[in-house]
Amino acid sequence: MNKKKTFKHLDQFDRDRIEALLVSGHRQKEIAAILQVDKGTISREINRRKRKDGRYQAATAHHKAQVKRSASKYQGMKIEEYPRLRARIIEGLVAKRSPDEIAGRMRRELISPRISTKAIYRWLYSSWGQAYCHLLCTHRYKKRIQKKKTKREMIPDRISIAKRPKIGIHAEGDLFVSSRSSGTQRSGAIVAIPIVKLLIGTMIENKKPQVMAEAVRTIQEEMNVDDMTMDNGIENRNHQDFGLPTYFCDPHSPWQKPHVENGIGLLRRWFIKKKTDLRIVSENDLQNYLHILNGKYRKSLGYRSAYEVALERGILKTKNLPLVREIVKERVAFH
């Protein structure tokens, strides 16, 4: 069996040699042997790059080759060449899925042709896909640098996160609040379960400790967890009333509960922008937003949704299973 020859592009030096050999009367087969390429390469080069008068000139041929090569590829070329692939990506963006979700799910489902996350972003940032950039959660063309300078306050009777058991199903809790200029304390209490990336939350009218304790008890009724990790906000003063063991991050260390911070970040980027007056956000709105985020395909979960994994591990309470199963059924129907 003959070994396939390695393809190579002709350069300016090769074209100069072709011109010189043609002028000296060599045949195309002889030129191919001298340049160590296939004779068809020489034939195509002469026929495609010759001048209008039929004469082959190296400078003209090289210019034609450079122009053709520069126009042969462009950002998003693969997506534009496959309408079904393009339609699937747009459908995913409209369904509030990130490029990573779309690419990862296609890889998981062995869909062909498929494309990488970076290729989708390159297409979005090109003239072909920029009309769909507004469907990204950031609505931006650059990655936004986030500033994390939030003042934290110590509370009494706190138990350090260092004493939290290593085993068990942990949860992380935090608040997202209205802008200071809005003049309201209406907030959202969010709990994240890191092992399954599940987000559960509710709106609260103010940040009083008793209101926060009631909100945490309400959220706890929807999940099976062993303990809770909170920050040192004064709203967590009544942590003994949460209904489960509570541990606290070190002062000024939100990075010790990264999953709920990330969950609130997603909620902010996709739906509730910073400086939003939360009086316009209803409880139904928040639950709809959380359902969408819990239905997103996560890379860390093998491109499954938080609902799918939480159902498998029995983390959701029984009373919520019929609703969640219906939501999972609808979300997984996306193909």
C-alpha cells in the first residue's frame, strides 16, 4: 500500500523555480520531480495562476495565491457553512444557554457536526454572529472584571467554617440586595448546594435577623442537606433558628462559599442586573429565573442540569419532585 504524500503549499521560491524551468523548456512532469511534488500540483498551479496572455509569471502567481488564501477562511466559517449547526446554536442562545453549555451538550450527545466553545465565541464576535451577542448573559464583547470589595460584619455565637465536618451534603447561603439608591431593603435569599450546583431561594422584604431565619427555614424545607455555610452579615444573627447546623466564613472571605457567590453572579448577569430595585422583582419572577439556571447544562456536572443530578441523589424534598421532574422533562427536550 502506497503511503499518502504529505501536502505542502508552494511558496515564492517554488514559483520562481517553476517560472525558470518553464522558460528553459522543461515539461511539467520534470518540474514536479525537481520540486518533489505531484505533477498535478504543477498542472493546477500553472492553469490557475497564469496571466491572461497564458504566460506563467511567478510574481503574479504568488499574488493570486495569497489573495485566495486570505479569503479562504474567516471567523465562524464552519458555523456559517452548516445551517443546522447555526440554527442549533441560535436556538440554544435564545433558550439562555451559554456557548459552553451548547458546545458541551453537543459533545455529550455525539452530535455531528459540532463545534467548540471558543469557536462559538469567535463566531459571535465576528460580523456573522454579532447580531446574537445580546443573547449572552453579559451582553458584552469582553470579559468583565468583577470587583469583590464587600464589607462583612462579625456576628455573635458564630462557629468557624474550619470546624465544619468534611463529610455530608453542605449548603451555602447569601443575600443579593437592592441598590442603596433605591431606598429599600428588599433582598433575595439564595442557597446553593455545591455538590449538585442547585440554587434555591426566596424574596424577603428586609434584612432583619428574624426575617432571614424564616426565609432559611422555608428554603430548608425544599432540600436535604446536613449544614449551612453563611457569611458574617448581621442578618444571620439568629442562625440558631435556621433549623440546621450553621458555620461561618472568616471575616472578609466570601471566597470560602464560592458556589452561592457564583450562583448569585449568574442570577445577576442573566436576569437581575446590579443596581436593580428589587421591589420590581416578584417571587414568581425569582422562581422562574432559578428554574432556568437549575436547568442549565453544567460542565462540572458532565453537561447535565442541577435538577437532573439533584433528582438522582435525592437532595430535593418529595413534595417538589413532580414539579421538578416536569421541568427537567421540558429542559431535556431541547436538542
